[in-house]
Amino acid sequence: MRIGVLTGGGDCPGLNAVIRAVVRKGIEIYGHDIVGFREGWRGPMLGLIHPLGLADVEHILPLGGTILGTSRTNPYRDGGPEQVRQTLAEHGVDALIAIGGEDTLGVAQRLHEDGLFVVGVPKTIDNDLSVTDYTVGFDTAVHIATEAIDRLHTTAESHHRVAIVEVMGRHAGWIALHSGMAGGANVILMPERPFSVSWVCQWVTRCLDRVSAAIVVVAEGAIPEGGAEVLAAAEVDAFGHRRLGGVGIWLAGEIARRTGAEARAVVLGHIQRGGTPTAYDRVLATRLGVHAIDAVHEGDSGVMVALRGTEIVRVKLADATAAVKTVPQHRHTEAEVFFG
């Protein structure tokens, strides 16, 4: 078989580990021909293809980002589904392995419904894909955010300040929850539950009465009660998403105005996506890549490989993209014990 691989949507650490695993097992165990499509779904639309041999993946395991490049291209918006089909036929590609989040895998599911052979691999730092416990990139993003929180503790304590750390998370607060708990944040704000600015100020004040600083972790998609998302830009991407950002800066102003405390905001942004993957992400990505090529070899189209407990299983792409996996209330309640 000739198998194509692409990475779509936002980049994250661990993508190259998936590619490496697909190539190594695909060639050495099964004898398949592996090719890469560059720039996400733009690759199979425009024929941006190049072979992937063993030498191409020899040293990419620890590298962040993706050697194939990525984009937020949506074939179903840009009139490209038929172009994808034609490109695969012209280059003799029998199957596609799509590595991505809800948008990339949503396209994969629609292409599967349209008769193409597609297998999905879950990656997103937001960890918001259903039917998998963890996604590639999440662990590294949490480690990066946690280290930033650790560093902010020391500078905030030195200046008796409130530090607001804005992390990624459009609809799901997994990064905020995990990094906030790991970093000992005094308040954690997530998109799943609108927050009261008055309560935040009370928690901050209580914290400042006890120690010399307070740390607030807020996801970019968190919304104040009666308010709306804070936008970094008005335009939308190919999947209809608006670019969020700025809730941390807004909240710092509100805290300073209402409490009189000095407040500073730090927006981590794309720092969370960069750098070398953690050991956990490297192992998870490698295992998912191995199982993805197994699924292709066995003719199992329309599935996504997923982590359940400690085992890698196959689930339907339709189930994986049916709903966003959000933080349940009981996890928020666990974290709330440490507020203030």
C-alpha cells in the first residue's frame, strides 16, 4: 500500500513522534510506501507531497512542531474534497493517516463518509477530543504552563502582586485545571463555568491576607458572569473559530480596580505549543502512531486510535468528533478546595 500522512490544525510537541512511528513500522514491518502531505489538508488539495523514508525520520523524535508543516485549511469550505480525491488517485495513495484535533479529524470523518480510506490520530494541547483520555501535546503544554506558574510565584511574592496567567483553552479548561493544580494556583477559571469577578476578588484578597502574592490561572475561553468571550481579533478561521485572547489582561484590570492590589497578566499563548515534547508525550505519540499504521494495514477505515486507561484502542471517528470533551463539575470542585 501507499499511505499518506498529514498534520493539521495547531502544531504541538509530539507530532513528529507519531510520524516517525508510522514510517518505521509501516516500512520495516509491513513494507508499505509512506508519503507525507505538507501543510495539513492543503497538502492533498494541492498535491504538496514528498516521500517519507527511514532517513527522514531518524532524528525527529525529540523535535517539537511538525516536519510536514500544518495549516487550518478546510477542504469542505474551499471546494477541495474532490481535489483531495484526485490527488490521492494521481499519486497512488491508498489511505490517509490524519493527525489532528476536532477540526482536522472532522474533515477526516467527512472524507471517510465520502468513500476515502482515513484513519485518525488525536493531537491537541487542549485535550478536548472525546473518547480518548489524553491527546498528543497536552502533557507538554501542561508542563510548560506549570513551569511558568512556578516562576511567577517567586516574582509575585517578591513584589506582593497578583499574577494572572492566561493559558490556552477555547471551550475546555483542561490546561488551566492541570497546570493550575500542579502550580498551586489560588484561583482557576475555565470556560465550562462562568466566573464571578466579585468572587475572584474575594479569593484574591483572602490569599493576600495570608501570604504575599496570589496566582490566578485563566483559560482564554473563560467568560465572566453576564459577559462574553474576549477576542484577540474579529476574523474567523476556516472552521469558523474566532481568535480568543485578552481575558487575563482584562481580569488584571478588574482585580486592581476592585481590590487596590497590584496585578499583572501574563499571556502564555503559543509558548505552550513550542519546544521538545515530554517523555509522556513521546511515548503516547509513538504508541498511537504504531496503532494507526496497524489500523491501515488491517483495512480499518473511519477509526481513530485512542488512549483508554493504559491501552490503545480504536474508536469511530464519528464518535471522536461528535462532542467536545469538557472539564466535568466534579473536577472543578476538586480544584476549588485550594482557591483563596
